[in-house]
Amino acid sequence: MNNINNSRTNKNYKVIVAHPAMQHSFHTAIALKKNNNLFKYITTVYDKEFSLTRLFLKFLKGNFYKKLAAHKTDGLDDNDVLQISEFESLLLLALRRIDKKRRFVDKFNNFIIKRFNIKVAKYAIKNHIDAIILYDTLALTALEYIKSKKANIKLILDMSAPNAHYMDIIYKNDIKLNPEISIKLIEETQTSIYKQRIKTALDEMKLADYFLVASTFTKKSLVFDRVSESKIINCQYGIDYSRIVKRENKSSIDKRLNCIFVGNVTQKKGIFYLFQAIDVLGTDNYQFNIIGDYDRSDVNITKYKEKCNFTGHITKDKLKVYLSNADVMVFPSLCDGFGFAALEALASGIPVISTKNAGVSDLIVNGHNGYIVEAGNSKQIIEKLSQLEVNRDLLSIMSENASKTPLDYQWEDYYSLLNSAINKVLTS
């Protein structure tokens, strides 16, 4: 990968990164700061000196404390960060712990996002910003406001997920194929929040000047709705390789193949296709760890508790323990823009069986460091797991290959790609 300095031009630009939550936006802001292009990182909740967030942290403990304390990065100085709607967003975090049925959370969240967008847009115009990076399904009001004022600001939409309209088509096709297990997904797709999200995504695509994507699949989802390929720039995410715990080499033929799934345990993540594979493979020669939040009222999921170990949401430290003992990760997602969990698995030396509808499939070479299967195809999952269970020598070779995969996908590489993208956008 190119060194960051190779992407520099003689001019430094004024670029804003604005996200009402977090995702990978810290790294986007850090990349720009390294190239002297960051004007401001704008967010809601952030642990900086004299902030309400820091005050709240003094009264918190446990998982809520950890979640809130994560809203900070050593890569940015406090004066790089501007907070908007901080109090309302802290209130929202608290409300999410109480309003489990989301009677008020979604409406309040939409109110905050719109308010955040308007203030970000006004701030960008006032400060004569060259470009602003916003995030998919969270940016419409800001895009509309800036366009209405005819401000000379490049509008960049960072696609943290594939095009919501494209994903909706895939989900509804899966519902048609599997109506008996689709009750929860049917309910979700019929909500006003879900429908509004698709409309928002379509409107954003019409207004944005450029799009940042982390995978071929996300690019494909944009092209589907006629976004010009010339507007789409690939900026593949990275990983902090120094924090990875390597898989222990325990591929003995005498032990069961340790299979791991990491993510929300939902139809959208392809979990039912893994369950279909489990029904065929059994558990005599395989063990399955299902890591992630799941709906304890969904009998289509809970009936597999006798065959699988469901952990629910766990800390990163506990996840490292599971990864260190895993032999293979199954990543059967129907749609996924990237898949950080799968990248971490590869870095840990765990071969990944991924669908081609997941962004991480860009990193997988069939039979080398994992396998790529069709989304919604349990037979292919069965075939690949069977190969690895029988041939432990192949598993060891693929494990070694997997551990080398992320060496070219570290955050420094992402920083270089992003700054090259900004220079391309602002010099075109």
C-alpha cells in the first residue's frame, strides 16, 4: 500500500467528518488529521474535557460505562471534536436501556438526527468547508440543506452498509423462499421506520456527489440504483493487527471442529442457513458457538440451544477467547458491507466461510484462506465444513494463510486510501 504522504498535495483542504454515533468515523477523522485536512470531527456523545459525557461517566459502571467510554479516540485532540445534541443523545442512550419495545426510541432518534444534520450543514456553510463526509441513512437533512443553499461543498457519503434499497430486495426474496421462519423479518420490513430508511437511502443517493465504499458488494448495491461508477471510491477498512490474539493450533483429528458465528443472530445475517447446515452435520464431530444478540422469544432460534452454545452479547475480551479456540468462522450474511468480525477472524488465523454478499469476501481466496459460498445456500456451507472436518492438514494450511491476509488491510492502509480519495474528489 502507498504511504500516506504519497497522497498529499501542496494544498490542505477543510474537510468535516460528521456522524451522530460512531461506527468507523473515528478512523476517517484520524486519516484526515494525519494529512492536515481535518477541519472538525462532529458528533454527539464524546468523552472530552468539560463535556456532559465525561460528567455522566463519573456516575456509571459496568457495560453502560464501557459503551459510553468507547466514544473517544487517542487519535484526535479534544479541540478537533465539536459536539452537537450531546444531552439529547445521552438521554437516548439511557432510553434505549428502558424502552425495549422502541415505542419512543426510534422517533426520538430521528429527531436528534435531523437536528444534528441541520446544525452540521449550517456549520459547514458558515466555515466555507471544501468537503463533508456524512454517513448513509444518517445524512439526508444535511445533504438537502447544503444543496438548497447552493454551497460549494463536495458532499461525500460514506457507505457503512450496502444500499438499503438493494438489501431490501434481497431480504424480501429470502422471505418468499422461507416464509415459515420469516415472521420477525416480515414484521420489521412492514414498519414505518424500515420503509423510511429505504426512502432516505434512495434520496441520499440522488444528492451525494461521491460515495466511499469498503467492498465490491457495496459498490454493486449502488450501481444497481444507477449511481455512476465514477462517483464510487473504494476505501477498504483496516484492522489493528497488534491487538489480534492468534488462534491456538489445536486442529487434532480427535477433537470436534470448533465453528464460530459472530454477529446479530438474525435472518438478515443468514443464521437460518447455518442452522440448516447444523441439522445435517450434527454435533458429534462439530461444535457451534453462536456469539451475538438474539431474540429469546424467537423459537426458530432458541430451538437450537441444544445443538449450539449461544453466548448473547459478550465483551471483546471474551470474544478473543472464543476466537483463539475456533477452527473456522461461518459468515453466512445475506448482505454485509464489510464484516469486521470476519476480518478479525482471518487475522487470528481462522479460515472464513463467507457468502459473496459480504464485503469481506473480497479478501477471501477459495480454498486458500477460506471459502466463498452463495448467500442462502446451506448445502455449500455443509460441503465446506465437511472438507475442513475431514482434512485437518488442509485446515492448518488455510489457518496459516488466513493469518497473513490482513497484513495489507491495516488502518494505516485505509488512511492512505482515504486521503487519496479526498484529493481525487477535490481536484476533479
